[in-house]
Amino acid sequence: MEVLYKSTRSDSRPITASRAILQGLSDDGGLFVPLTIPALDHSLEDFASMSYQETAYQVMKLLLTDYTEEELRGCINRAYDAKFDIPEITRLHRTSDAWYLELYHGATIAFKDMALSILPHLMITAAKKNNEDKEIVILTATSGDTGKAALAGFAGVEGTKIIVFYPKDGVSSIQEKQMVTQKGDNTCVIGIRGNFDDAQNGVKKIFTDEKMKADLAAAGYQFSSANSINIGRLVPQIVYYVYSYGRLLKDQVIQAGDPVNFVVPTGNFGNILAAYYARQMGLPVGKLICASNSNKVLYDFFQTGAYDRNREFILTSSPSMDILISSNLERLIYHVAGNDAAVNAGLMKDLTQKGVYTVTDAMRKQMEIFYGGYADEAATAAQIRKIFEKDGYVLDPHTAVASAVYDTYLEETGDRTPAVIDFTASPFKFERAVMQALGRPSDLSDLDLADALSKVSGDAVPAAVEGLRTAEIRHKIVCEKDAMAEEVRKFLGL
Ligand SMILES: *Cc1c(COP(=O)(O)O)cnc(C)c1O
């Protein structure tokens, strides 16, 4: 059955998956959502014996229905290959209380690789299918990990250019080094004086600027997005929820049909939304545990039904979750409003104008499978230490937030349903915070510190960090948050 996509903010004409991926964001500022959510068409037992790549095909074919089998399998095979440092692409690690789903085995050692290693292929295929002759310009705001994963995915890809904006003082030192050393003539990396929300808002503004769009078209370009607002990021993320369920089945931890809880360290709400879609497609999901750091807008939202961004923005040791406007929540709001674009558009208008919106009790009722929790900086550091001492396993700060929230959840509910915790970044990416939490603070240089962490954890320094030893800094631009559009024009020669 063909699945088409429409905007969350108006009843726009439905478009194909490949068109939605090319476009990224709807013209009215809304996000593309599927008109219907298809059901998995294999038994759960079938997934227990599938490879990651096969699972990816069986899940993605249901949502990206205008791609042929050959096209989709081609994209999957080019994405999930030796760029990942384990052949199974992702794996579960069992500790005393839970299963950690290691999603950081890709080229840039964060879970963003799971989707961003395939997005460029989905996009070029989409351009070909739709006879699009314009060059695609990927415009991306990053809280640290999307930027590098998108750069790695798009660097050198013919017919594309990529521009990444990151908060100059809001990413880890390794994250910044990874981005500013990016090779490829089609890449551009810019630091902004502002936080992630400023970067994301700036990008959304450029996207919807009519004059910009016209100038762009005249120069033979069109924008698209590599942020998780692009449905081409979301769909590949559904895969690992189905895959991990299959692994638990295979290991006889569960029987087909048993529920599994998923614990997700959350920022822009993309990763956990993918788990929600997996559930809507028929995966037996118990609770979706949404873990926030000190920027606990989502925790408050699940407590009260009011989404309120009017608060101080806090820089934490888990910068990829330092977000006050979780873009993908809009998709959930749209669905729980009964797929009502007008209701959703009204709430989003409130968010823009007043910084706050409140959902109805009926909508809250539909979100009961979500449990919100948060961990502050002290709890995050304590959790890194606790899991290391108890299980000999070193977590990164994002995963530690999730792990701490899961402990609270267990205490509060006693719910012993098997739980999968998304492990979203290699600890080497956030080594300073990790070593500090382990009681080994240090003023060693980034790369010496990586060696020290390697001794503690027993894991080799990942290639993505090794490579930074000799990498040349190629991107030096820093701009004010109001000057983003100007920088885009400069890079593209508009
Ligand atoms: C992006 C990111 C998150 C948050 O994921 P969302 O999809 O934005 O909610 C969590 N942890 C890490 C390491 C990330 O890079």
C-alpha cells in the first residue's frame, strides 16, 4: 500500500516519501508525517533471524513505498557496511539491570550515524527518481553529533553541498574538532554565538525565507535538511527498535508478543519518536521512557501537559540533549490530536508567540505510554561511576542520563519488563566529562586523555578520535546568530 506524506500544520497535498525526503520541511513550516502508519508484515519471530540490513529493508520498505526494492537495498548496502566497526552494525550489551543498545559503532561514533549514513543515499536516489536537476544544499543545525555525522555522510557526494551551524561554546572539544577538520570541498562548518535553539531557529527561518528560496532556485540550488525533522532520518531509526526486539527474542529473553520498555536519552525527540512509530507499526512496546538532562522541558511536559520553553538554557555534559524546543514532539502532538493539523498549528503558534502551549486531557491520555524523567549533572556523573563500578561498563553522559532515569523508574514502579537503553555516543566523544565522573579529572590534551580513558575502559581509542591527531583545521568561521543567512549566501555565491 502506498504511504504518502503531509504537513503537520495544514492539509497540504500529500506527497511521496522521496519528495518529502528531498524537501525536508514543509513550506508552511510543518513537518512531514505519514498519512497512515503501516503494520509490520513479518511475524516477530521472523525478525529474530534477520541481519540488520535485512531488518532495515523489511521496515523501511513499508514507509518509503515509492522506492523500488533495488533502490532501497542499494541505499541500505551502501550505508551499513565497513564504516561501522562491528559487522552486526549495532549490538546489545547486557548489564545487571538492562540491555544497552550500542548505537555508536558508525563513522562518527554517535547514534546519528544510524540514520545519516543512509540519508545521503536516500536523497540522491530521490533526486534521480524525481528528475530533480537542482543541486541539493543540506542546511543543518547541530547540537554536536548531527553535524559531524551529516558532514561525513554528504562529504564528496556529487550533486550536494552541506552547511552546518553549531553553537560555538555548546559542544564538546572532540565534537568541535571532528567538525572543523571535515574534508570535502562541498562542506562548510560555521560556529554561531548562540545556543542550539538559536541555530535551529535560524535554519528554519532560512528554509522558509521566500527571497532566499527564489535566489537559490535562480542559482540552481534547492535546500534540504539532514536534521531529524527530515522523515528520511526518522524512518531508518525505526529499524533498530525492531532489530533489538529480534535480538531479545533470539536470546530467549522474551517470547514473541512480550512487551519491551525502551529508554531513550532525548533532545530533539527524534529517536524516541522512532520508537513510538515502531510501536504503532505493531512492535510490542511497554513504556517509552523519555530521559532529559537539566533542560527538562519534556519531563515537565509529561508531568503537566504544558510545554514551556520560557526558562534558562543550561549547558550540560550531555550537550546533544541541551535543547528547549524539541522539534519532533510536533509530530507526536499532531498524531495525538487525532492527526489534526489545525489543532497542531494552533499549539505551534502558541509556542512561537508565547513560548508555551498546553495539550488537552484527551491528548495526554494518548501519551500515557510515555514516562518522563530527568537526571541533573550530579546524578549523571554518579551514574557513570555507578555502572562502571557495578558492571565494568563505561557510559557516555547522554546514556548515563537515560540509565539514571531508568533507575528512578524502577524504584518508582517496580516494573521489571525487560528494558533496552539506547547507548547514543561513544564515551570517547565526551571523555573529559566521563573521566571526571570516574574520579580521574585531568588537564591532559584531548588525545592524551583518550589514551587514558582507553586504559580505564579497556576499549581501544576509536578510529574517529585517532584520526584527529593529525587532522588539519579547515573551518574557522564564527558568526552572530543573526548573520546565518548571510553566511549561507556567501558560501553559495548568491
Ligand atoms: C542527538 C543525540 C541525542 C538526542 O536524540 P534526539 O533524537 O535529538 O532526541 C542523545 N544522545 C546523543 C549522543 C545524541 O547525539
